[in-house]
Amino acid sequence: MGIPACVKEDGEIFTDWEGFLKDQGLEPIWPEAADQAKAEIAAQCDLRQHNC
């Protein structure tokens, strides 16, 4: 079994989390891209988290 293994709500166990996300219409991103996206969002937000 692969690590990490994920469990769907119906109990199915799977290890291909990237494929699962793609099947859900989502695109997985890697840490560097996530950090960049987080920085871009933070730059748009004010202290009250408006404009996020």
C-alpha cells in the first residue's frame, strides 16, 4: 500500500491523491506554487481580511 493512503467517505482506500483531485475537477499544486499563491492572496487582503 502506498503512503499516504486516503479513505473516501464510502470507505474506499486509495493512494493516488493527485488523480483523485483531478477526478474532482481540481488541480493539485506543489508547495512552491502554494506558497506563491498564498503570498499573492495575502497581498490583496487587509488586516480585517477584506478583499481576499
